[in-house]
Amino acid sequence: MKKLLNLIMLLLIFLSFLNCKDPRSTKNQQSENKDDYQNNIEVTSKKIDSTIVHYVTAISGLSVRKQPDINSEKISTLEYGTPVEIIEETRQTFQVKEDAKTIDGKWVLIDSKETTRIKGYVFDGFLTTKNPMPYRLSNADLNSTRSYNKNSDIDKYLILELISKKTYEDLKQRQNNFIAIRKDTLEIKKSNGKIDLPTDKGVITLLDIREKDMGDVSYHYLGVIDSLNTYVIQGNYIGYSEHLLINKATAKRDTLAEKPIISPNWKKMITASIDGQTIEPTDLQLFDIEKSNIIPRLIVNFIGWFHSQEEGSIFWINKDEFCMKIMSLQHAENKGFEEHCYQYIKIKVL
């Protein structure tokens, strides 16, 4: 009997020990389970083959974010047609509504190196492996020319580089543009097709011509550039136009292909023109200004791209650099003038 009681006591002690657990151990196990759960949510990405190039199809641009979250910090915006490499795919899927369409996709980590290095997360519903802009310009395309008036490499005179639309627009807000034509059209008026321009050397007269066989010639007075002491006149001829700068003191006439755009320090002047009335590449003229003298420095006939005719799309950002809005010639010829297919460049004068 005594032995039986001892066995019962031992059994009760053993059962009590089994039921007693270290609360710290339980807490640690719960913490580990929680960590495993979080890891299963967060670590849901996989490495993929980054040699396959994808392209942005969002016409208004594709937002790049710091984390795969719509509320995460926005790093940048990728323009339509920008090539990117997908580094990782996540399993975080969602939908985007665009007009009447619903686009399915997921967050992916990308790397873009076209203009500036951009790495972050984007919605892959706006990515494709088919290039929507096969004629998109690269930095190497910008320097191709038909001719220029120097016998050396153009890189010794100009540096051209692509910039993003955002950079272009930011620079435009801070531009230092000096087109500086004062419109004194009340002082100089056209009468019966004739413009009289008084100079220290006498009056210069410009006459419109109306001829059925030869075509019309007409002149339009635009104003004066006070710093150069010159009149500015636009001449329209058969199939083309030009701008005339006539010095008030010397009566010297300088002929420009387009309206002059002058640097902030008044030392340089550029004009950009398109030859003819069809789609043609840009011709760029660069002049040095010494006192009131305009000295031709460089004429470049580019190949493969042309600039926008939009007023104010060419502007100086400092005494040596200016920006332009351009498009691939091949793109315009094959797909037309699509606004979202313009690109942007910065040119530095050396």
C-alpha cells in the first residue's frame, strides 16, 4: 500500500512538471512565428533574367517608387518608351484603371540607365518587351551631322546629351532666355507694302513684291534688339523665310535662318531652323557677339532629328548651355507628330 501511494505521488509530480512551461519560451516561440509570418509577406520577390529589356507604355509616364507601395515615396517618372531592366518581381499584385480598361500587374524592381540612373519599384502593367518607340534617339544619335563648317570633330565645339522631360521642364522654369526683341511697332509701320528703316547711313527701304510668275515676297517688322542696336525683320519668300538684323548705326545687314535666341551674358546667339516645308532635320547656327557685331561661329546640319516649332521650346539655362525639345525624324515620318514621343536635350557650347 505504501509503495502504491509513493507511485501515485511520483506520477502527480511528473504530470505537474509537464504542465509547467517557461512563459519566456512560449513568448519566444510566438515571436518566431510572427517573424516567419512577416517574412512570408515581405520576402515575396524573386530574381529574374535582367538581360531582357522592357519598355514603358504609359503615355503620361510611369511613376518609380522607393518601395512596392502606392503610398511610398516617388523617386522619379519614366517617360513613354524608356528602356528598363527588371531585376526582381514581387507577388504584390493590383489593378489600375485607365479610361474604360482595367490593367492587371504587380510591383517589380527596375533599373534604368538611359538619362540618369534610376532604380526603384514600378507597376509592370505598363511595361512591354515590344519597343513602342523603335526610332527613339540615343545619345550617340544626337551628334550625327550632314555637314558643319569646321574640319574637326563636332565634340570639340558642342556637347549634346539627352535629359528627361522633368529635367527639361524644371530648367525651363529657371531659364535665362534673352530673345529681347522690343516690339516698337508703333514707331516703325508698314505702309502700302513698304517699310522704311532710318539708320545713320540713310533710310533702308524694304518693299513687298507681288508677282504671279515669280511668287510673293513680303516683309514684317518685328521690333528692335536694343543691346545690338538692330532692327529685326522677318522676310517671307517662295518656300522659306528668314530674319534680317539691320544695324541702326552702320546699316549692316545680318541674315539669320530664324529668330535669334541670345545667351544671358549677351555673348552668344543661336538660331534653329528646319529647311523647307516638309519634315527636315534641324540646322543650328551659332554666333559670337562682340559689342554690336554678330560673328558666325558654327553652322551644323544635323541628321536624324528636328526640333519643336513650339514658341519658347528652345531656351538658354546659363551663358554656355541651352535646351531643346526634339523628335526622331524616322518617328515623325512613320508614326506622325505624337506629343508623348518628343525627347529633350541639353547642348553645351565649348
